[in-house]
Amino acid sequence: MTSTTHHETQIVADPDIPQIRIVREFDAPPAKVFRAHTDPELVARWMGPRGMENRIDVWDCRNGGSWRYVAVRDGEEYGFRGCFHEVRPDELIVQTFTFEGFPDGVALEKLVLEDLGDGRTRLTATSLVDSFEGRDAFVASGMEVGVNEGYEKLDALLAGDGAGAR
């Protein structure tokens, strides 16, 4: 399915708890969006801002599995790691997320995929951190650019056949 539709990404920092909520629609069914989040070859192609390359070191996407990737730009490397707590095909991923440059800051992330019908999916991702300072540092790190540009790359991947459901 090819689409030129531009979907807005909503990124909201909760005023009451140290959480960020991201909501985005995709012109692809949940199975394709899920696969793009769980297949390491696909994740490496779309995750993060343009101009950043990803090297997947570990990707064991199952309940109790772990992951680690390194984002590289202009010779600089940034490591990220976490554990998969719950993985339910085509509907849910619960994981931890740690930037290795700030190893004490661990986010608990929940990604929910909602089937909107007509080959469309709404993704809702929440990231809960341990403090408002941590949340605000996360936002100030350029996260919004990485999320928006990453999802634009994901749109292109989903429009092609690169993320076809298995």
C-alpha cells in the first residue's frame, strides 16, 4: 500500500507524572507496524533521525529477551539497551530503555498498536521515567526530531514491501 498522507506525531509530556506519550497513525496494518518494531533489520533502517546509522548488537524480541543497538553519526557512537518484558504479536511491546551515556536513567516503555481498519494502525507509546528532570532531559535531548524523522522513514518503509507481514 503506497500513501503520500502525512500523519502528525503527537508528543505530550504529562504534567502530573514523569511520562511522555507519543501517538501516531500509519497507513499499514498492525502486523506490518509490529514487524517493523521487532525485526532487527527493519528497526535498524528506520529508528532515529536522518543521517544516523544503527548497528544492532543484540535483538532477542521475546518475553524476557534483551536488546542493544548503537546509533552512529559522524564517527560518534551512542549506545542504547533494554529488556523486552511483554511481546504480543501485532498489539503490544513492553520494554525498558536506557541510554548508555546516562545508565541510571531507565524508562519503562509501552507500545500499543490499535487496528483502525482499512489497513491503518494507531501506535500509542508511553515512556515512564523516574523523575521529571529525567523526562525533561529526555525531551531536551532532541527526542522529538528523532521520533518525527524516524517515523517518516518508517512511513517510507511501510509503503514499500520492506516491512511485509510474515
